Amino acid sequence: MENLLIYAVSDSIGETAQQVSRAAISQFGLSEDEYDIRRHPFVNTEEALIELLESAKRCNAMFVYTLVNPKLAKMASDYCEENGILKIDLLTDILSILSEKTGRKPKGEAGIIRKMDESYFRRIAAIEFAVKYDDGKEPNKGILEAELVLIGISRTSKTPLSMYLANRNIKVANVPLVPEIPVPKEVYEIDPKKIIGLTNSPEVLNNVRTTRLKALGLSSNASYAKLDRILEELEYADKVMKKLGCPVINVANKAIEETAGDILDIMKEKGIHKWIHKDS
């Protein structure tokens, strides 16, 4: 059998045509030396397209393409049909059907999906950031590089809120406030507009901490869950937040989504919301 040659052609990066071709070939058990997929990206002129079509004809190659420009797509289709080149147009049919279904015309702009990918990668970077700098880790980096810093005592939803907001492309660091541990100096070095304090009611904290201790198999009589200790921590946190002059949100009986909504509103008011992902 003659080795299979495929031209994967696109007016963008050509990854889709290449991957679809590879996925299809995998169904036939061909070894790597039995086929060759040659990716030809950024083919966005008639001259470049004609040159590739002529090459495909000479080499007896299949022409697999994702051309969002309708003029180029038609040119490729017409040339292949006139010259007996096996072709697969991966976009035209689906664009036509979607246009009919939505009542809209496609933009015909190459590389739009990459813009979506950029948003995806920003979100992943924000999630990794939230994990890396959770619970006050590496304050000399996390606090200074964060777009938002959440502060509060234990069980004020700092970590889940950090992760939720990371899915809005916001790099969040969170810092626990403990009376016996000094507040990291970096908290006082950054723009106070980036800081939001979180608090909770003593009753809710008592219940949540007691439940937490039980889940860990520890005694519910530990100081961590005692009301006097909780009041001490709340008083300490209140003093720190007042010194910073930061907004404070009481998370008692609030869903994560509700508190996150409050935080996003504050960020918008302060003009620090540029990476919020509106569709998430």
C-alpha cells in the first residue's frame, strides 16, 4: 500500500485538522511509517492556498482543511474536485448548519478559538496560584503578586472562595488571622484596595469548628471550638481589618456563590476586576 500523505491545512494554527486526521488514522492500525500528516498553518492568501493545492496534487496527498474564510474554503473545494484530490472540509458544513440554526453569520475570523484558550489558561494559572498560596503560604510572593487577598480567621471560607474566584480568572491569596501569629508584613505593603476581610458569627463558627473536630476524630472540647476562643479571634481579626481599612464581609449563612458575588461587586467598585471571566 502506498504511504498515506495528508496535508492538514488551516488559516489558523492547523491543530484541529491535524488532530482529527490523527484520530481517524488511529482507527486503522497504521504504523507511524505508513502515514505522514503535514501541518500547514496560517494559509490565509489565495497564492499560498494554490501553492499547497498544486503540491497536494503532485504528491497525491489528501487535503484536510479548516478554512474559516469562505472564499478560500470554496477555492480549496473547487480545486480538489477539478483535480481529483481527496478532500475533507472540516468546517464549512458545521458553520452552515450553525448559521441556519442560530440565524447568525459566522465571523470568518481565523484563530478565534485561541482567544478562548487564552482565557482558559488564565483561569488555570489563577487556580494554580490559589492552591500555591493558600493559607498564607509564601507571603513574600503570594500576597505581593495576588490580584486579591482574603484575610480572616479559620472557617471563614477563605479557601473555597479563593478557588471560586480563581475560576473568574482572579489570582487570590488568602491569609489566616491568628492572635498568636503576626500578620505578614506584606499585607501592609500592598494596595489596601486588594484586601477583603471575611468574618463569621460566633455561633456559626462554634458549630462549624465543632463539626470539623469531630470529622477529624478530635475532641470537640478543644480550645479551637470554644466560644471564648472564637470571640478572642474575632476581636483580633476585627482590629486588624480596621487597621487596614479593608471591606469586611460576614459569611454567616451565606453560600460561597453569594459571598463571591459580593466580592466581585467590591472589586468592580474599586476598579480591580479586569480578569473576571464573565461567562463562568
